[in-house]
Amino acid sequence: MKLSLVSFAALAVSVVQAKQPNILFVLTDDQDIELGSLDYLDSVTGKIQGEGFTFNNHYTTVALCCPSRAAMLRGQQAHNTNNTYVTLPGGSFSKFQASGEDADNLPHYMHRAGYRAEFIGKIMNGYASWNWDTPPAGWDRFDGMLDPWMYTYNTPVFSIDGAIPRYYNGSYLQDVVHAKAYDRIDKLTAANATDQPWFLMVAPTAPHATFNETGDWAPVPAARHRDLFPNVTAPRTPNFNPAVNSKPSWVGQLPLMNSSTIEVVDEYFRARVQALQSVNEMIDNLIALLDSRGELDNTVIVFSADHGYHLGNHRIPCGKTLPYKEDTHVPFAIRGPGVPKGLSTNIPSNHIDIAPTLLDLAGLDEADWPSWLDGRSLLPYFTATNSSTNNASATALLPGTDPVYVETVNIEYWGQGIVEATAIGYSDVFLGNATYKTARVIAEDYSYMYAVWCTGETELYNLTADPYELYPVLASDSDEAARLTTRMNGLLLLLKTCIGQGCRAPWTVLHPDGAVKSLADALDPQYDALYAALPSVSYDVCATEYLHANEAPYFSSNYSALFAEITTPHQDAADYGNQTAGTTTDTIGWNGTYFGAVYEDLATMEARARDLTPEELDWETSAKFGIVRGYMDQF
Ligand SMILES: *[C@@H]1O[C@H](CO)[C@@H](O)[C@H](O)[C@H]1NC(C)=O
Ligand SMILES: *[C@@H]1O[C@H](CO)[C@@H](O)[C@H](O)[C@H]1NC(C)=O
Ligand SMILES: *[C@@H]1O[C@H](CO)[C@@H](O)[C@H](O)[C@H]1NC(C)=O
Ligand SMILES: *[C@@H]1O[C@H](CO)[C@@H](O)[C@H](O)[C@H]1NC(C)=O
Ligand SMILES: *[C@@H]1O[C@H](CO)[C@@H](O)[C@H](O)[C@H]1NC(C)=O
Ligand SMILES: *[C@@H]1O[C@H](CO)[C@@H](O)[C@H](O)[C@H]1NC(C)=O
Ligand SMILES: *[C@@H]1O[C@H](CO)[C@@H](O)[C@H](O)[C@H]1NC(C)=O
Ligand SMILES: *[C@@H]1O[C@H](CO)[C@@H](O)[C@H](O)[C@H]1NC(C)=O
Ligand SMILES: *[C@@H]1O[C@H](CO)[C@@H](O)[C@H](O)[C@H]1NC(C)=O
Ligand SMILES: *[C@@H]1O[C@H](CO)[C@@H](O)[C@H](O)[C@H]1NC(C)=O
Ligand SMILES: *[C@@H]1O[C@H](CO)[C@@H](O)[C@H](O)[C@H]1NC(C)=O
Ligand SMILES: *[C@@H]1O[C@H](CO)[C@@H](O)[C@H](O)[C@H]1NC(C)=O
């Protein structure tokens, strides 16, 4: 009797494990971790981190929305998607489509795993009032927000599967996302729903700044959240408005912020944590719904943000795009079946790891994963965390397969320097071309960041001694610093054009004999000559796109051929048609009323909604505003 009970229990366990979990992925927009925004999201800290696993050193690939999202959906470095900016010719949704990447990314592979794939919210910049009828491919249901209404919090516009865009008059944008997500989970978990596992990606735009006809402003919270946290200010970290400014490029030229600028920075911080409250309610509500349907234990819930944000750090009032931790380090946590509870890891990870991780969770055989993935599944981190932290001197397993060897993160940027707050007197929102490449090395015993800017300037930070990235280490400081600089240059030389395993395990490519598995190993003086012989990472000019000749030399002279193999066609600006970027304008307009006094369900919001009129959709001829802004649909 006892024996049969045991075997019955064992059978039940194996059945549960074999079942493919549902996957809910919530992705916010411009949400920092360094400035403490998670302190205002107890649904995430309590119900996802508390009940799941946290990646303490998770980084974006590019600190800008569109390239970050394109890289995430492809599981590929931005230098391989070549979707590098928010507008053409560098990037945008049009380029994602023209390159063929839209026809070959995460949701398509979730299909292969047997999943139904659905999307609600912001896919990426440039899915807009002029191309809503050609929605992203691969989603069984795609309910997308449109530019230029992604950031005008009180004029929500969505198109479902390319249907005429619908305006949710009287509703608050993030609440519309919430209501739509609730409605879909309600249907996907209904008693009469099919057994097919589902993947639902929900991407609200909170806490992104407001971009509207008059410029860029603090985000707009729901009416019910406008009075919360009245005395909260941006954290005065040691790098907040620092007396010392030894930064390269445009950042190095910024003056100290004065008190009126600091007031705006504090207002942004407050508005951001207020706007995030609707996201907090959504996550709570979706988890409660899954629980009430008995599906919570069979649902993986993933939380992240496309990239971070700075507020006053290094004297820069508001914005992103920079290589520093505020802009690049992001929240990332997973809960669900098979995920350890309440544990975390310091092993670094990156947005390009999300697609392979989800494919792994979905149970797709690794042989069916895309061959061009640059990221890795993070599931082995769960067990690695229990056995050891990232311990560069451990030698048990093969480099590249064992997460304990993972210590590098590659972050890139091509484009403009930007201050995101029109009203504070900075001469221009765009501060010139500010392209750069960064390598971070994050291990148990050391942590460094090395960046090379298109201006020829470099910077190296020793995060152990200088966690706020204030005091650059110079090669001339010491023999140790000189040696370290050559190693970081060599690493970056490889990472800037890495492909596949070269991105995952760069030391094994730099040292094919397998003798070097970490920066600590590479610092051995026996390699001085090898690293000294490598060319320095450099640019010819400060271009805002990834131009191959501009960024030579490469680690491998074979790189062009490799790139041609893995990358997609249509890399010429001429291939994107004559659609110029940034020409959409808000043809609805906000009447000044703060919506979202209470949260309402989708039926209530639909009752007030209507389809946009042909005139409202005609961004070229709309007489309503008559002006065409240059940056409405940029971020
Ligand atoms: C929104 O609805 C209100 C109330 O019905 C109406 O007065 C207003 O014109 C509508 N706004 C737009 C832009 O359609
Ligand atoms: C703005 O529109 C809402 C409904 O969409 C309406 O209730 C409100 O009265 C309007 N406000 C003004 C100032 O017209
Ligand atoms: C499931 O049930 C709901 C409510 O009873 C109904 O509206 C819906 O059409 C049903 N769906 C299917 C697929 O049968
Ligand atoms: C905010 O500060 C004011 C003035 O110091 C104080 O009266 C008020 O109690 C504070 N509010 C909160 C919520 O802490
Ligand atoms: C990690 O260790 C904890 C505590 O010993 C254990 O409960 C958990 O199952 C382990 N997780 C994994 C993934 O091995
Ligand atoms: C790292 O690994 C080495 C070699 O296996 C071991 O001696 C050392 O104790 C480990 N350190 C930690 C902190 O686990
Ligand atoms: C604060 O700095 C901004 C930006 O440089 C400037 O436009 C503004 O006039 C300054 N305000 C005061 C009060 O000095
Ligand atoms: C980095 O900082 C640590 C801690 O202060 C120090 O031990 C190490 O020597 C520094 N590294 C370099 C290259 O200066
Ligand atoms: C900025 O980038 C653009 C596009 O790549 C290029 O045409 C221009 O010359 C660059 N400007 C400077 C000042 O380098
Ligand atoms: C990346 O895209 C830009 C703009 O379309 C194009 O000019 C450039 O050649 C592409 N880069 C590569 C390496 O293909
Ligand atoms: C853009 O392309 C369309 C269709 O090919 C054409 O009708 C239009 O004249 C072009 N516009 C410009 C400014 O080249
Ligand atoms: C733009 O947003 C700001 C800040 O929310 C607001 O004050 C202004 O009225 C908005 N302008 C338009 C045209 O919607």
C-alpha cells in the first residue's frame, strides 16, 4: 500500500514537470533598478522575487528602447541585429521588418515549442499610426500600442492584429494594458480554453517620460496615484550631481545642475514611481487571477525592463543611452514551476539571454533553437547558484557551458546623446553623436567597466573600489592598471563583433588553448605580449549607425564573412522605403483631464472607446495640429 502511494506520487510529480508551463513576461519601459524603483513595486519584490529567483547583475544590451527590444526578441547582440537606434536608418520597427528579423524571432520559436503566443503593449518604436496595418509577425494575437500615443498617458491607441486603431477615450494608458492583460488571461485560463500552453508578453510603457506636442515631460500617473509619495526625491547617490566630472563626450561638458533643474529631476522621480503603481496593481491582479484559476503553480512569470534610467547621476538630469549602471543595469526576476524560491545570483546576465531562457522553459529541444543566438539559457544559473557563486578559479566544468565562468557583459550604443526634459533650459535634447562600446567584467573578486567612445576617449572603472563610476582608472596609474587596460581592450575588441559562442565565452576565443577562463587568468604577465599586440578598439568618425569600415579593425579578419552568414539582408538605408522617421503627430490631443480615478475593467473601457477616424489616422495631412514634430516617436 505504502509502496503504491509512493509510486503514485512520483508519477504525479513527473506529469507535472512534463507539462509545459504558461509564461507571462511583463516588460516595463525605462525602469531603473539602481535608483530604487523596485522599492515601489511590492508585487515584484514580494511575489516574483520573493517567490522566485532574482538575477542581481542583469544588464540590457543597448540602453535605448528599440534596439534593446529587437536584441531581446532575437536573443542577439545589437551588432548582429543591426537594429541600433529608435529611428531609421539605425533602427525602428520598419527596419526589424525589412531585415526579416520580424519573421524570425522569439514568438516564432515559441510556436515551434507548441505555444500560443500573444502580445499586449509596446513592441518597439516605429510601430505607429502609419504602419499599424502591417503588425509584427509570429504572434497569434497582437494587441499593440501605436506611436505617437505610447507615451501620451491619457490618449491610449491600440490596434489588434492590424485592425483599425482604437482610441480608449477617458481611460488611462497603463490601465488599458492592465485590463487587456486581465481579459486575455481570463480567456486563456477559462474552463473551456484549450490545453495549449500560452506565452503572453505584456509591455506597459510606464514609467517612460511623456513625449507630446510640446516636448518631453515627466510621466503622467493615473488620477488615483497622483498624490502618492509627496515628499519622495531622486536618491542622492554619490554620483548624483557630483563635484567631480571626468566623463567623456558630451557628458563631460555638463555643468553642475542648479536647484531648478534638481526640482525637475525630483519631479520625474516622483512621477515615475507614481506611474509604476498601475503596473504594480496589474501584476498583483494578474497573479490573483492565475491563482483563482488554479494556474499560478503552472505559470512562469518573468519581470524586466527594456533598460534603465538616470536622474541627476553624473550631472545628467533625465534620460538613458549611457553606458553607466543607472542606464544599463535592470531588474530581472523569474518565478514559477522549477524555479528556486527566494534565491538570487550575482552571475551576470543580459537581455539577449531571455529568448533562449524562455525557449528552455518552454521545453523546446536545443537542436530547434535558432542557430544565430548570441545569448544563453539562464536555467543552469539556478543550480550554479546553489553550488557556488561565479567563482573564476573553479575548474570543474567546461568554460562556456558552466555559468560559474560567466563574467562578461557587452553593451553598445550608436546614436545621439540626449537629455529628456525640455523645460529645464538645456540647449538641445540632442547633444551630438555619442556612440560607444562597453565591456563589463563582473566576478566574485573583481568588477570592471571599460568603454571606448567614438570620440576616441576611453574610460575604465574599478567597481570594487568605485561602485558609482566616478573615478576613471588610467593605464598610467600603475602596472596593474596598465595590464588591466590591455586585457579590457582585447576583450572589447572581440565582444564588439562577437557571434554566438564568442559572445558567451569570449576568453575561449581569445585563448583557444583553453588556458584562460577568466580575466584573472588573462592578467597573467605571460600574456602581456599577446594583448599588447592587439589593436585598440576605435572608430574613424562619430557615426550614428553601425558602419563596418568605420569600426575596423576587428578581432577576426574573417568577421565580415561571419557577419554576412548570421545577419539578415536589407542593411542599406535604401531598403526601408522613403518613410522618414519621426513624422507622426498626436492627432487626438489630451483635454487635460487625468484619467484612471479608479481601475475599470475592459468592458467599461471598451464602452467609451471608438475607432480612429481616417482624418485622425492621416498623419501626413492632419489639419488638427498641423505640425510635424521631429522626436515624437523616438523613444
Ligand atoms: C471623448 O469622450 C467625451 C465624452 O463622450 C467627448 O466629449 C469627447 O469629444 C471624446 N474625445 C474624443 C477625442 O473623441
Ligand atoms: C475631457 O474628456 C473627458 C472624457 O473623455 C470628460 O469627462 C471631461 O469633462 C473632459 N474635460 C474637459 C476639460 O473638457
Ligand atoms: C468559452 O466560454 C465563454 C463564456 O461562457 C464564451 O463566451 C466563449 O465563447 C467560449 N469559448 C469557446 C472557445 O468556446
Ligand atoms: C511631507 O513633508 C511635509 C513637510 O515637511 C510634512 O508635513 C508631511 O507630513 C510629509 N508627508 C509625508 C507623507 O511624509
Ligand atoms: C537550492 O538549495 C535549496 C536549499 O538547500 C533547495 O531547497 C533548492 O531546491 C535548491 N535548488 C536547486 C535548483 O537546486
Ligand atoms: C572557488 O573555487 C575554488 C576552486 O574550486 C575554491 O577553492 C574556492 O573555495 C571557491 N571559492 C568560493 C567562494 O566558493
Ligand atoms: C538652471 O540651469 C538651466 C540649465 O543650464 C538654466 O537654463 C537655468 O536658467 C538655470 N536656472 C537658474 C535659476 O539658474
Ligand atoms: C580595484 O579595487 C580593488 C579594491 O580597492 C583593488 O584591490 C584593486 O587593486 C583595484 N584594481 C586596479 C586595477 O586598480
Ligand atoms: C553624426 O552621424 C551622422 C550619421 O552617421 C554623420 O553623417 C555625421 O557626420 C556625424 N556627425 C559628426 C559631428 O560626427
Ligand atoms: C547597418 O545599418 C546601416 C543603416 O541601414 C547600414 O548603413 C550599415 O551598413 C549596416 N551595417 C552593417 C554592418 O551591415
Ligand atoms: C514615397 O513612396 C511612395 C510609394 O512608393 C511614392 O508615392 C511617394 O512619392 C514617395 N515619396 C517621396 C517623398 O519620395
Ligand atoms: C503634454 O504633456 C504635458 C505634461 O503632462 C502637459 O502639461 C501638456 O498639456 C501636454 N500637451 C499636450 C498637447 O497634450
